[in-house]
Amino acid sequence: MSKSVLIVIDSFGVGAMDDVPQVRPSDIGSNTAWHLIEREHLKLPNLERLGLMNAIGMETDIMKRNPKAVYSKSRLMHYGADTFQGHQEIVGTKPLKPVLQAFSEGIDETEKDLKSNGYRTARFCMEGNQALIVNDCIFIGDNMETDPGQVINVSGSFKYTDFKTVKDVGHIVRKHFQVSRIIALGGEDVELKQVLDSCITSGKFIGLDTPETGVYAKGYLVQHIGYGVDTTVQVPHALHQKGIHSYLYGKAADIVANEYGTNFYGVDTETLLDKLIDDFTKTKEDAFFFLNVQETDLAGHQCNPCEYSRVLGITDRRLGTIMSNLGDDDLLIVMADHGNDPYSGHSLHTRENVPILIQKAGLEGKYYGLRETMSDVGQTIAVFHGTRIENGTEIVSF
């Protein structure tokens, strides 16, 4: 019996990539993990044991390098610093370059298509920019929480419609844009006035301050509709072909295809990690467990290092439980997908290298270098389970 666990601490990068001065000057000097540990005086003993400070390349008085750690780092192969594209890369997709587009560039064609499919539409205008309202309860506009032009949000109120309708609208929008993602999302007890009061603009972009809409408060559901993603070359599909079950938790379940596996949705870090630990300890056959810690990303967008630190503390404590339950035949990998440095001066993701921290019986004191793609993690998991995926080179051979 061999079980693998992959934990992605969302937005916990370890230093700006070399190309940042050319492609993202606003991220110069970013180093999410280091700045939080140094400035918030954090002690994260299990991440320290796994080699986090080795990956950062620096120490504090209370967090040190571990000479026995097995670790690596990775560049981002995808363009920008995007959670969805990053996770597709992790599980084996070779990223295509999306097109940066404002929703305004395709609003006319999108509205025409929606009307032809029987939907009612209206324009919402703010500071010269236009968004779409569908059936008086679905708002379509730019995502204002990631890099401008990368994502379009389709936000619905489940008080007046259902999630299937929001997703159907999202798939219509998908046909008219080559952006990285269309996000179809919604929550219960959300009123249109509250949504419109949460609308903000920036340049040619118009969208929602999503936390202010109230969609996260009750009954939140989401689907990410990607660009150029072939799910049949990814880890969950490859493992299914081998008869190995995949368990996905939190945002990993939202954005990674796992139609043959088990998906556990939610945001609360403690709940998700406890569920993974319970499933892991009860499972007696080969399996893959994949969890995204989303609350670190939310704290980064809020530029809130105190909340970030709180979530890291929960994550570190639960990692200790996972580590103590690993058998000799099990594998643990802890990593990030990009940065979101709350000290960067902006609230967007930061383009950073990510740590890759590995625990496996028989491995000790090894640095596996700076990887060119996060798909190397997916390939490592595939090889661990006796198969391969399309993109990536295994970090460790088993």
C-alpha cells in the first residue's frame, strides 16, 4: 500500500523569479514566505523540519535550515502567477499562453450569444465601463483580484437561480474569450443591490470586490473553466487508469478535474486538513490526496499578514499530524503555486519561485535543484504510483 499526499499552501512563494524585472516590475523584491516569517516572528516547526528555510535560503533566530531536509524549488512555467493555471501545471498540463482580455472586448458577442440562448441581459455601467447582468441575478465582469485581463467572473445569486445555470452562462462566456479562466461562482442569500454596490473599476476593467458581495457567506459554489487544458494528461486521470483513487480537497477540488475520484469542497483550512487526515488514516489501499490551503491566498489578497500567520499556524500543526502518520511506503510533498506577498505594496499574486518540500522514508539531506516547471511534482507523484504523465520530469525516482 502506497499513499501520496500533496499539500499546496496557496500563495506561499520563496522569492521573485528572475524574469520579474521584465514581466512584472511590481513584484520586484517579493518573497512571501520570508517576509512573513521574518516580520511576523513565526515559528513553524513542521515546515522548518521539512526544509522551508532551506528553500528560502535564509534563517531567523527561531527558524533554521534542516540539514536532513529533502527539498527543491520550482519556477512557474505558466505566464503570470495564477492559481488555476498553476494547479493545471502542477498536475501535468504544459501551459498554453492565454490572451489578456478585458470583458468589454467581448461583451457584444457574449450578450448576443446569451440572448440567442434565451437569457435576459442588461448592461451595468460604471466610469465608462460596462458589465452584463443576466436574468437579474448573474453578474459578468472582469476578475478584480488577479492580474488584469486574466480572468472573467460569472457571479450568481442562488436565491434566484441555481448553480447549473451559472455554469451554463460561464460556458457561453468561455466561447468568446481566450483568457486563462472563466470562473462561475455564487452563493445563497445574495441580493443584486449588494452585488452592484460591490462593483469596482480599474482602467478598462470592471468587476466585483467578491468578498463584499456576500457570496462566500453561505452556500458558496464555484467552477473554474480553463483555457487550453486537457484533463486526460493530468495526474488524477493517469492514476484512475491504474485503478488508484484520488481525493481532492478545497480549492484543489474546485479547479482540478477529478471526475472519477472523491472531491471535498470548502475553504476553512482546519476543516479541510482534518478531513484529509481522517481519509488518509482510514484508507487501506493505494491513493492520492491533494489539498489546497486557500485561506493563505485570501489573506494575501487582503494584505493581512496576521490572518496569513494564523492560517500558517493551523497548517503547520496539521502537517505534523500528517507527517507522524506517514508509513514507510508513503510520500508527502508540500509546495506553493506562486506568491502573494502582503508586503509587496499591492494585493495581487506575486510571481515567485515555489518551495517543494518532500518527506519519504529512505530520503534524507538532498537538494534537487531549481525545477523549470511545477509539473515535475505531478510527474513525481505519477512515477511514485507506477505511471507517467505528459509534462514534467520526476524529482525523485522510486
